Amino acid sequence: MSAIIISALLGVAMMIAGLFIRKAGQVQLLAIIGSLLLLGATWYDYKLYAGVATTFYNSIEINAYTGWFNVIISACFLIYTLIFHNTISRVGKNDAEYYALLFFVMCGVYMMSTYNSLLILFVGIEIMSIPQYILAGTQKDSIKSSEAALKYFLMGAFSTGILLMGITLIYGATGTFAINTSAFQGQFQEITSTSSLSFLGILLLVVSFGFKVSAAPFHYWTPDVYDGTPTAFTPFMSTIVKVAVFLAFLRLFHGSFGSVSEMWQMSIAALIILTLFFGNITAVYQQSVKRMMAYSSIAQAGFMLFAIFAFNASSWQGILLYAGAYTLASLGVFATIAYLDDHSYDGFNGLAAKHPLLAFTTTISLLSLAGIPLTGGFFAKYWVLSAAVEQGTLLGLVIFAVLMAAISVYYYFKVIMSMYFKKGEPTLLHQPTITEHAMLLVNAILIILLGILPGLILS
């Protein structure tokens, strides 16, 4: 609960700081201190609520699992701030306001991980989404940024409307918004066989979450939005925000709708097939690495959907590991994209010869996204797929996912080939500072550590 309050207060504090502080360095220092405070607040919540505790009229539930998830997300946010603080300041002159929006998004993220009421779920999604619409359009001199903001807003509003309709139907079927009460779950289980309200409500919630996590066929907004959004904010939107929505997805469908899993599991299986196919196949044909990463995020969502499909404990562990491994790997790749003037594959030609550290950290991140052993991405994929194997149904779905993972190796290794085996003169928009170099190296080391010791997160 303290993380929700502190993140909101930090957002307000950054807005006020923007009125009085004009130096970018001072704003960046405040943002880094705020990120450290968030990490401390989530650690405090994690230690305080070792069991299960509810607050705010039982609408928020904090336990050891959600507390640890928030610690992981806060640590990733701190790493993001340390890597991208200079990149954020180059977006425009309102960097204090940018950080304020980021802290407000984090407030929504914490609400998404701890909600115990469908109303808090809705409020959390809105608090998390609205600042992102603004961040997408912060590059005022770019028509692509304005297009991204408009498209993101329209798709977000549309999916929110679907979410509200689903919540309304579920409320009509159960008579309550509290998802983890015995009254909700018992009454829900009793009426599902006779009431169409519950079935339609679950279907609409699947569609709405499909939009939010950019699962096919609801993914068409993603490439344009991620490509048009300033590169300083794209990794934040495609990682921290996405895994938070996945945890909310998991909490609702496993914790509340688990007794009627036969109603929704096949629809999740269909989403997995479509998401993995469209994400990976379309990524192969991209000429821009940034746009390829957008389709890559769609493909990664396909793997995370296995955690929703598999109704067992391994799926909960898989989301934790995916949250850390996928976020760190994406931050490493997008950091290099942000430095380069040319985002095409040719823009990466010769990067290893001119900037070997950037090429090395990017390579480690790409290997992790591809799921190569000794990287965090390998165990992240292994855990969600093993959860599906434990489920014991539709094992062909796992085989299909492995084939799609093999296809993803092609477009990830295409970037590595450009950096190490092609000649070129990559142009950097700005030189990485010593701090940024150090954080990129730390990021790469963490990816390798998760590939060797996944228990750092799972235990």
C-alpha cells in the first residue's frame, strides 16, 4: 500500500519540481532518488506483509507474491531510470513532467498487482494508461509521435470500454466487485452453467486484456505506437507496463475464474497461436530494428500467455521470471537503439568495431530475448512452457511455441550479424556516459545471472 501512495506523491512532487528546477541534471537526480524510494517502499511492503493482508475496505490485497513482484518491477524501473535518464532529457524541455507521468504509471502498476476488486482493476488500468498516451506524443516535432499518441488513445479507450462492459456483466452475474471473496467465487461457480452473463463477461475481459498486452488479433496498434513513441519511453511501455497487465490477467483468471477454466482456456490457446505466429513471422520482414522489437514484444506476449493458459503454480513463477528477464533484455536493446541515429539494420553495421561495449550488451540482451541458454530469457521461456506441459493438455501448443522461438532466432541474430560481421560507420546521436556504460554492463550481468541462477527471483 505504501508503494501506491509514494508513487502518487512522487508524481506530484516531480510536477511541482518542474516549476522551480530547470537544470536537467537536478531533475534526473530527483527522479533517481524517487526510484530508490519506490524500491524501498516495495521492499517494506514485501517484508511487512509476509502473509495476506487486505486494506482500503478490502479492495487491495497485498501478499508475499505480489510484494516480491513489485520489488522486481521497482528494481527494473530503477535500472530503466539509470540507463535512460539522459535519453529522456533529450526528448524535450519538460523532463520533470515526463518523470511525473512515469511515476503516475508506476502507481497504476502497483494497483494492478494488488487489486482485490474489479473497480480497483479499472482504476489501476486508467491510471497506468492515461499518462502513457501523453508520453507517446511528447515529441512535438514528429508526426509519427502524434500519430502514435492518437492511435494509442483511441485503442486504449476502445479496450477500456470493453473492459467496463465485461466488469458490468460479471457484476450482474455475481452481485459483487470483490474478486477474492468466497461469496464471489462460490456464487460465480453456481451460476455459470445457467447464466450467459458470466460467459460474455469473461469473453469481454479476455478481449480487453488481449488489447492491453498486444495479443493477436488485437495487436495492430502496437507496431505503430511503439515505433512512433520516443525511444526513451518505448522500453518502459513494452516491458514494465506489459508484465504488470499480465499479472493482473493472471490474478483475475486464476484466482477468480479458476473453477470454470474450461470456459476460457481454449480462447487463451487460440490467442497464443495467433500471437506467436503473427509476432514472429511479421518481425522477420521488418527493416527497422525498433519496429522489429515492437513485433518481438508481441511474440514475447505469446509466451507469457502460456502462464494464463496453464492453471498451476509454475505459471505464477514463470511470470515472475519473465518480468525480470524480458524487461532487462528489452532495456539493453532499446538503449542502443536510442543512441543510434539510424534504426535500420544497416545502422548497426560495424557497431562492434566502433563501440564494443554497446555491441556486447546488445548481444547479451538479444540472446536472452531469443531464449538462448545461460541467459535469463532461456529460463523464462522454459518456465512458462513447463507450466503448459504440467497442464497436460494441448502439448502440440508447446511444440508450436518452440518452433516459433526457433524462427525468432533469425531476426535477433540478424542484428548481431550486422554488429559483428558487417562493415559500417554507425552514427551515435550522443555518446554514452560512464554511468550509462556501467549500467548497461550491470544490466547484461544481471541477464546472465538470471540464466545461471534463476532462483535469485524464484526463491
